[in-house]
Amino acid sequence: MTRAPAFARCAVLVLSILAGLSILVRAETGIIPVYHIDVDGPISPAVDDYISSAIESAHEHDAAALVITLDTPGGLLNSTKAIVKSFLAAPLPVLVYVSPGGAGATSAGVFITMAAHVAAMAPGTTIGAAHPVSGGGETIEGDMRQKVENFAVSFVESIAQRRGRNVEWAEKAVRESVSIAETEAASKRVVDFIARDIADLLRQAGGREVEIGGAKRKLDFSHSMKADGQPLVVELPMTLRQRVLRLVTDPNIAYLLMMAGLLGLYFEFSNPGTVFPGVAGAICLLLALLAGQVLPINSTGILLVLLGMAFLVAELFLPSFGVLGIGGIIALTLGSLFLYTPESELQVDRSLILTTVALFSSIVLAAVFLLWKDRRVRARTGSEGMVGEIGVAVTAVHESGKVKVHGELWNATSRAPIAADKRVRVEAVRGLTLDVSEETQWKA
């Protein structure tokens, strides 16, 4: 009874000592940490959540700034807009650093880089090619192209004007997909300067005047440097929730999860009691629904997919001989093609759709073939299985009598008299009475 309170007192004592040491070190050194996150990959709702939570955490812990190392091929425009809004409303300096060498701030990366309070690039990096494209990399056609392009131009121009960067180049990056290296980007005021590493980034950023919360603030990172000249950097990795969200919000992964879920339920319906396909399918469907909450899903597309699966399941129970199955495949294909809204720039990879449709088509064809083959085979059990069987008359049979079939004694009737010990053939089954005829030739 005394161990728990003693343990609690020890834990409180240890935590108090650690907290006191932390305060003491902070007071003695005067070092103010710089928070850092690494964005490597497409811009998605998970990255938006990661950046916004990092800004909030850095502000809560009185960090000198938030440094974002960026290397992205682009991503969702809606997520990019949310990130830019977070930058413009940030209560502390946000520094975007396109790094390491070989990295690029492409498409959505242009908007994010130019929206930062301080934008820098490492040697050997590039920025540009911000023309809007679909999720599969294809050019958007028709009126939607002009609509999205004009919005992107006005958006990037407003960012460049707000941060005092090259508005003319920003427009070309969207309309003409121009891309430039770090040296040209710095000379054209697309970014502020070139930095070798984070320490060099902070040294060059020091003394610059930026706008934070509607007021001008002069940056000073001298209190973030340790005795060896390197900054005190606190890394903020993605949480498990953000990692899972990042995975499932990939358009192709979300589509695969939905198809895997529907396929699992299909197997469960076709083989009731197997359990595992149903459980796995339900989990996959729930993860797909999670993705659907943040991805712009086209309601018509999802309804076509569900209708297709309903037809495929109905094929198992209704004698349509493939009509429902073919209709299901067509609905599934069309739904996959139009799963995401046109303005979202997202689409499922065509090769993935072909593979999925081919898989479901194979399953349906196999089910139809087995059903057709099963219906061609004469019944071997039950009352239907008795028809055509050979037996022996135990007594004379006419209006009534007894016959033995499969070693069992049955009541029997016959249109023509049959003598005892004659072979008989079962013509029909009426309850517990057989209609028989005399079998003149033995058939095995």
C-alpha cells in the first residue's frame, strides 16, 4: 500500500529536477531554440496539418522561428492555400529552405516558398513549373483549365506582392511553367538568398525586417546560436496520425483501400462465414472513408462505384448469366474514372484502374462460369437427385406398391402394372411416394 505513493513522490521529484535543470540551462545560456520540420513529398491535407501544428507548437514554446526544409513535386491546391494562409497569419517567423542539393520547389512548392517570411535555397536546387495540372500529371483541358490557371495566377501574384518578391516571374511560373536554379532565383528576387545550411540560413536572415501579425519585426537569431556557432534546432517529426493521414490521402492509395474493402465484402458475401475478408474489407473501407473526408470526392463517381459493386454481388444470387456482372464492371470503370471532382486536379492512375477492373472482371467471369457449369450438372441429392435412379420392385406395383431405391424402401405407383422383382426407374417424386416405370434395360 505504501509503494505507489512512494513511487509517485519519486516521479514528481525527478520531473521537478529535470524541469529545474531545463530552466537553469535556458537562463544560463540564453539560447532560444529554432523549431524545424522536413516536408519531403507531395503537398496534401496531412502536410497542411503538419505545418499548421508545427507553427502552433513553435509559438507555444517561444521558439525564435520555424524553419521548413522543402522538397516537393507539388500537390493539392486546396492544401497549398491552407498552408499559405497559415504562413500569412503565423505569429512567429516562418523560414522556407529549399534543400538539400537536388531538391526542388515545384508547382505548389512555388506558392509555399514565396509565402514564407524568409525564402532561401540550397546550392543545386530549383524552383518553378507551377502550371496547374491534374493529379496524374496531365494538362487540364477546356474551360476548367482557364479557370484554374487564372485563379493560380492571381493567387501567386498576391503572395509575391505581399512578400515583396518578383510578381512578373511568379506569373510566368504559372502560365509558362518556367523553372530556374537557385542563383537565378536569388538574383530575380524570387527567393531572398542562397544558404549552405540552416546555420547559414539563420545568419543571413538575421537583420531582415518582416511583417508578423500586421507589425514589422526585425529578425535576430543571435540568441539561437550555441557556443560552437551552430543553432539550437528542435526537430518536430510527423505524428503517427499525420503519417497515416498522409498515406491514406494519396488519391491512388485511397482508391486501392476502397477497392480492397469492397473486394473483401464481396468475398464475404460470396462465402459467408469466412470472416477474415469481411473484417479486412471493413477496415479498408473505414480508412477509405477517412480519406474521403479530406479528398474532394465526386458523388456521382462514388455512386457508380457502389452501384457496380452492388451489381457484382447480385450476380452471385440472381440468374442473370453475366448481365449484372458486365453492368457492374462498366459502372465500376466509369466510377473510377470520375471518382474525384474535376477542379481538384486529382485522378486515379489509369494503369491502377485497368488492373482493378481486370481483377474484378476475372472474378466475375470465374463466378459466372462456375454457376453455368453447376447448373448443367444434374442434381445428385434431394428429391431432384432421385429422378432417373434405378430400383427394384419389392411387391407388385400399379396403383400402389413398394420399391427399393438406394437401399431404401419407398411407396410407389405406376401407370402400367409392374411385377415383383422387376427393375424400375424413378420418373418423379411426390412427397414420400415415387412414380416409377419398368426399366427394361439396366443402365449403370
